[in-house]
Amino acid sequence: MDNSLLKQLLHEYENKRNNAILEAEKRKKELMEINPRLLEIENELSQNSIKISKAILFSNPKEQEKLLSTLKKQNSALIKEKNDFIKKLSKENNYLNPHFECKLCKDTGYISKDNNIVLCSCLKQRIFDIAYNKSNIGNLERENFSNFNLRVFSDKPNKEKYKSDISPRENIQIIKEKVSNFIENFDNPDEKNLLFTGNTGCGKTFLSNCIANEILKLGKTVLYQTAPVMFDEINEAKFGKENSKFDLYENILNVDLLIIDDLGTEKITDSKITELFTIINTRLLNQNHKITKTIISTNLTLDELFKTYTTRIGSRLAGSYRFLRFFGEDLRFKKAKKEL
């Protein structure tokens, strides 16, 4: 990992956290001016915290139990009084608390896990976005399910053209349902990975971004790369700095959701086929009991995948991935024609 990048992000987090605390203090000051009783409540709660600590440290068991019970009742009454006042002002109960962007790490960038201090998923994602995802992940603001419009897909079946009895619109509805199941069951080890296949402009990348958006909301990490860029970066890392190689492989193999877009557009070499097998196979093994999922999108058919990437990779894909075929008009071309 680039230490200068981590240092920059931690400085950004520190500023975020400090700003959230300052804003909370401003809100508290404003309300205390309206109702001075709030200051008394805050002081009483602070004094009770000290009393609770002393009771735990110095009281005998019988006195401790009685004192702690009394103090907890007092605290509950004080908190209720404070919340009732805030509620009268049509504010949320947490109005006086700092509003951190990340509820897990409270904008520190770190959390405690298995008695260790580790990077929070929010900070990991920021690093992924800057170091790997680049422009791809930036599309999430506009490419999400709230902007998913079924009507752009034709409702007219064309068996001769699409090799299917259903229309592109019916097909994308079925795909959307399967994608919803994938998101809902993301942590289920039996839920299969996804492989999107179909011609350019049929919505594969758009839907991948929609999924990424939902997975990020679950507090998971997403690494999104086109196949040509991913293989180039692996190659650079392999022959570059040793620590960058470690970080790149570590992230590709262990990120919660890996999205490989445009598989088949890279220049095919034996080394790239080997790398692809390592990535697919390692992520399927769920090392360290960690559930990882992968989405691959490609213009290649299943037969073409077998021919291009060997039977060994093809069989892994056939056994552990749900194949979803996209078909219909090129939506990008259709949109461009409308704009002319």
C-alpha cells in the first residue's frame, strides 16, 4: 500500500471526525441556550459516569449492585428527559451526537476485529477507489437501481435475432430478479457468483454498477476493474515494487466483491490465463472462512470461454457461476441516435 496515500486519507478522516464533533457541539450549545436544563442533564450524566466507575472499582459486591442499579435508573430518566425535549423540537434522538459518515469506525478509519485493530471497510473502499477502481466506480452516482429503466429494453420478442422466445425486456426482468437474490444472499456461501454474457451495449456494465452500489451500502468492499487494466496492473506489480505486488494480489483475492468487466477484450497470453485461474480458484476457496463473490462480464459465449481460457477455467465458471445472457439492441447506440 502507498503510505503517502494512507497518510493523506487518515488526515482526511481526522478532519471529517473533528468537523462532526464540532458540529455536534454547536447543536448542543444552541439547544442549551433554548433550555438550560440540558446543560444540567449533561453534567449529571457525566457525574454519574464517574460514580459508576468508582462503584465498580471500590464498592463491595452488595453495595455495588445496589448503587449501579440506582445510577442506571437515574441515567435512564435523564436520557428520557433529554430525548423528550429534543423530540418536541422535531429532532432525532441522536441530534446532539456527532453525525459520523461511517457508523462502524466513527470516521477513524479503524475498527476492532478479533482482538485486532484493522482497516474499516469504508477506508479500504476509499483506497480501492483511488488505487484501482478509477473512473469505473465513479459511475455509481448515476448507474444505480433508482435509474434502472426497463422501458429502454424492447418488449418485442425476436427469436431469429436473439435466439430466445422472450423479449429483451422480459429477459432483463428475469436477470434483475436473479441479481436481487445475489445481493440478498451475498453472505451465503451457496449463492453462486455471476457471469454476464452478451453483446456490447445490452446493460452488463450498468447492472454491475447497480450491484456494486447495493453491496457498498451493506458495508462491503468492491474492487471494479476491466480485464485489460487488471491484467496490466498485475503485470506491473509483478515486475515492480514487491510491496505493490503483495497489495494488489491481496486486494484482488480478498475484496468482498470483485467485478471483472470486459473479459475477453485483453490480449490473451498463457500468463494471463494462469492469473485468471488463480484469481477465480482462490476466491472460490473462500480462504480464512471469508465469503467473497465475483462478477464477470464478457461478450464471449460459454463455448468461446472454454476455447479461449481452457477447460480448467471453463469448468470452474460453469460449476460456480450463474450465467445470465443479455440481449437486445445496443442501448448506447440507441441513445446516441436519439441525441442526434
